[in-house]
Amino acid sequence: MNDYHEPIEKLDEHALNCVRALKSLMEEVEAVNWYHQRIAASNDEDLKHILEHNRNEEIEHACMALEWLRKNMPGWDEEMRRNLFKEDKTDETNENDSLNIGNLKNMK
């Protein structure tokens, strides 16, 4: 599978590292999803404990990739600061958001 949408010879080392980080983030989130489903489906408490441990490690890895992206790829730091750790995101609107992404107030 090719992860590149542009000729690789046109990408500098920073762009290649961003691709690596983004691909790793996708893989970690996919693993979180798989472990979470396995936990929900299992009826063995010992196995659930192991799977929860594994899921939580994948969450940690995903967060580490996000932190690298925040520090190294334009846009991530600003969006994380604007959108994360807000108490009640559903009541907020962002008039600067031309796509109205995040505006859940008017959804029915």
C-alpha cells in the first residue's frame, strides 16, 4: 500500500516524517477500536483486563503521535488549543469556521 498522494521524490524529509506520524496515528486509533470491541464482546474477565491494558497502551501511543504532530506539523497546535479540554463543546459556536464544523447547537 502506498501512503503517498504526491511523488515521493517531491517530498522533503519533514513531509515524510509527517506522513509517518499520521500513518502511525491512524494505526494506533484503529488498534484502540479493535481492542475496545474485543473488550465489549468478551465474557472472560481476565481476558478483558488484558485487552483493556492493551487498549490503554494504544491510546497512549496515539497521544504520543498527536503530541509529535502538535509540535511539528502546522495547524495541529492551534486546533488542539482551540478544541481540546473544553467543558461543554456542544454549546460553543465558532463564527470563523466556514464549514460550521463543531456547531452542534443547530442540529436536530
